[in-house]
Amino acid sequence: MKKIEVKRHEAEERNARWAALTPEEQLAHLDRLGLRAEKQRKKIAIRLRGSDGTPTPKKNRRKR
């Protein structure tokens, strides 16, 4: 079994690679793997809806 530190490091690398992709590339990746990923596709569609093509800013959530 992998140590927690190793798993965390792998997840950070994986997330960084995903974030580096454009929304179109992310959709293409999901299609290539044949994943439905409805929630993820909805998030990507929201970013694509920006009037000038830039991602819409995230809302700041209050910390409890």
C-alpha cells in the first residue's frame, strides 16, 4: 500500500496536469476515455460560457 504522502503527491501532479488543459482539451479527454462525468462537464460548460471566452471567476465561499 502506498503511503499517504505519495498518494497526495500523485494527486497534486494529476490535478496540475488537468488544470493546465484548456476547457476544450478537458472535454476531449473525457470523450476519449468514454466518461459521462456529468458534473465535471457542467463545470466546464460554465467556464466556456464566458462572453469573451475567459473562465468566469469562482465565487468565494465563506469559511465556517
